[in-house]
Amino acid sequence: MIVNISFNIFDMNDTDDKQTNNKVLTFNANKCTNIQLTWTRQDIIDPPPNIPETNENKETDDSDDEEEDEEQEHLDNGFFKPTYSHQIFKEDNIIGYDPLVLNIYMAAGSLTTYLETNYTLKSKNITNVEKELLNVFSKTDAPIPTKDQYIQYIEEKEAKFRPPGTKIHEYSINDRETGEETNYEVYFGRITDPGIVRYHEKLQVFVLWFIDGSSFIYTGDSNWDIFFIFKTVMIDGEKRYGIVGYCTLYNFYHHPSATRPRISQILILPPYQRNGHGKYLLNSIYNYYKNNDSIYGPVYDITVEDPADQFDSLRNHVDLLNIKQSGLFNDVKMDISTLGNSELFENIRKQLLIPIKQGKICFEIFLYSKFIGQSKSHPDYKNFRIHIKKRLYKQFIGDQKDIPDANVGANGEQQQLDPETIEKNKLNAIIELYKNVEEDYFETISSLQR
């Protein structure tokens, strides 16, 4: 498999500045980037065509932009676009005098790389694309210098690639359109393994493209664990591997002799999203740590560092389903008082490695499912809403950081709000937060019924 990332002339802005009789051209690095996961040599020889577009022939209506973005998210032949480029190119811009040509090839098994660009170290373009990309690509396995050498590598060596680490799980998914079964394998490794470090150094560039505010982990710290998913296919009678996604976890010490792994980064590459791979990956992590000690001893529970909304949804789905399948919510009292049942949530932590706080959120979702369609005047539903609002108040508003106590007047000066207005602002904030909670809980419940 080869990852082909092609920066094309797309959504280009011209300015009136000139140097050496050429206009300065500004490219949006996200919109001009096409990424393709391919499996054959032919895809290396025939990269995707460049599609020039300037402000002169581009629609300016915002709704058209949104439609275009939606269409470009998943293009034919497996093309997709990065979401973020600002950690590679300042303000997501690539600037120069020549029409931009940039193809990045990565063999997605070994992730061996070749960069093809006219914005090279020697070019006179303002943004040195080659230099900026070399800064974020592997230093141990630097990009191959020529396309011919790269093609030779793909033909002679790529088929020999095997995933690093230890295989811990395998599963199959049926293609939604063709119904064809595809096989996947999950691998585990520790950062103390030189093979894991070397492979991760090539893989980590994807977090810059697809996780906002992400950064590279410090691989000199021996506490990191990594899980990988690989797709497997047969090509010319040989089993081949292609990266699908991965997750990094940091192991913290928990007194007196336990480990608390914390999920740091989890990424499923766009062509494989919305196919259930996140659930398989998260469950593989849980199952591994249930059956294996970590650095400081048995795993106490598994926490998450600053989860994004999408991951919260995934986690709630997986955790609630696992609790229901374990039977731990069977025969519990179906009202808000159950949240005080410390023995219940301690058992959930011990058996499923779900933190007590997360276990309680899962029970809130489970309890809310019983109120869907109920009248708001139902006493249990009313108590449920009061409990959630109190929790939200304590979590988000108790310190009053998010509630303004002053307005900006017409003269630009702050005007202190009266206590009644401040309390009204708090109430409105709580109502809005609660609406979001119900929407999230309803989505989790719906996902379990699909």
C-alpha cells in the first residue's frame, strides 16, 4: 500500500506583489492537498492530476464552499484531504512564484517516503516546502531521493514488510457496498522496542494532519505503549499490510503497585473512518490490559487525556455496551440514587478498567434511555435533570470562569452586571449545557441500536 499525498493548485489566491516579474501565489495547504492510499506500482507512476483553481474562477458563496468541502472529503479512488497543516506550514499557507507541484509518496506498510516537488531546497519560492516537510518526517528513515529508487523499493522490498510489535487481535469487516470481507490485525508494542520507535517516527506525521493541537510524543520516555491496526490483503500471492490507525498511551504509576495507562492520541485514517475500527481498537486496548500487567504492575483503569467530542462519543458507546454485556447494570435500581452505589462502580472499574467517573456517565446514559418519550413532569425524569444540571454547574460554572459578570458598553468600557443578570446568565448556560448532554446521550443510545 502506498500513501500518495498530492499538493495541487487548488483554491489559489493571487496578490499584486511581484518579484522577478512573477506574481506571488498563495496556496491553502489543506485545500490543495489530496491524499490517496494505493496498493499498486501503477499508482506511483500515475499520480492524481493537478486541478488548477484561482479566485478568478472559484465561487465565493460560503454555501458553495461547504458543499465543495463535503464533496472533497472522500473523492474517487480513495483520495482524502488533511484537516490541519498549520503545524507544518504557517497559517496553512504555501507561498511562491511557481505553480505548486508536490507529491508525497509513503508506502503505507513500511511508510518509506519519497517527496516530489518543485518547491525544493534550491528553489526561489518563499515557502520551502521540501524543508518544512523534512522537518516533520523521519530522520532515521529519510525520504528516498529519486522516484526510480522509490519504485524499485516498492517492487523489491515493500512486500517483505511486517508490522512491528506483537499481534494481539484480528477481526473482519464486510464492505458496505460490495459485501466483501476484509481482514484486519491489531498489534501492540512498547516504546522501548527499537522497531516500534523507528516505525512510529514515520507514522507520527499523520497526527499533525488530523488531530488539532497535536504534537509528537517524546519517545525517550520509556512509559509509552502503542497499538496499531493494519489491513491485510493478498497481492500476487503474498500477504501485504497497510496502516489503518493507531493509539498512543502513557503509563502512570498508581499507588501502591498498579499502572494507569492514559490514552494520549488515537487516530483512524480517513478512508477507514465510520467503519467501526475505533471500537475494535479501543476494545483491543481494554482486553490487552485486562490480561497483561503494564510497567508498574496490574492496570487499575484506563483514562483519557483531553478527549475530543468524537472520541467521547466512541468511548461512551464502547463502555456502555461493555457494561451492558457484562450484566453489571442488571437488577440495579433505575433511578438517580444508584450513582451513590460505590460498590457497583468499583466492580465496573475492576472488571472492565472503566474509571469510576466514566462508569457513572455510562449509567446516566443508561438511565436516560428509560426517559425517552416520557413526560418532563415524570418525577424520576425531573430528578434526573436536576442531578445533571447540578453536576454541570459544579463542573463548568462553580468557579464562574465561563459566566460574564460585566458587559462592554458603547464607550468600550466594562459595565458591571447586577446580581440578577449574572444569575440569569448562569441559568442560560446550564440550560444550554444540559441540552448538549441530552443530545450526546441520545446519540449514544441510538448508536447502540444500529
